[in-house]
Amino acid sequence: MGNRARDSHPAGSRRVQPRQSSDAVIIGTILLASVGLGFGNEYKAEKTAEALHSSVRHRCVVVRDGHPQDTDVTELVPGDVVDLQLARWSRPTCGCSLRRGSNATSPC
């Protein structure tokens, strides 16, 4: 008798059980939330990268009229001779204690 009840529905026309549909709604909600949060994080990261890039000034040493000058790379013109160096870093002027979260400053 149990087989007749199961066989009374043709293949493919079985009703979706309420538990299965609620599971599908939960999974869909989690998926949409994940996509939304991922998009939000990517958007925020892109805006932060743009802000960081715009705050960094790229400078170089250029030789003009035989004299080296420190200039912004946006001011380069054809004919400038650029002095390429591996890296020129200056010591940071911030206090080391700032990196530890203290308000007092001390030289690095």
C-alpha cells in the first residue's frame, strides 16, 4: 500500500515539501547576503585604494640644464634626463610610540 501512494504521482510532478522550500529560501538569502557583503567590501577597498593612490606623490630626480632637480613625475617633459635609482627612502618622522597606540611621541 505504501508503494501505491508513492507511485500515484507521475515522475517529475512531485510536490516540493515545505521544509525543502524553506531551506531554499534560507540558502538564497545567505547567498544574496554574501554577494552583497562581498560587493560592499570590494567597493570600499577600491575607494580606499584610490584615496591612497591620490595621496602619494611620485617624485624623481631629473637633470635639466646639467643640474639635478627633484620634481613631480607629472611635470616631466620630453628631453628630461631622469636619474634612475633603486630606492631612496627617508626615515619616517613619526614617533615609534604612535605605532604602539600611545599618545606620546618619541623619535624612531
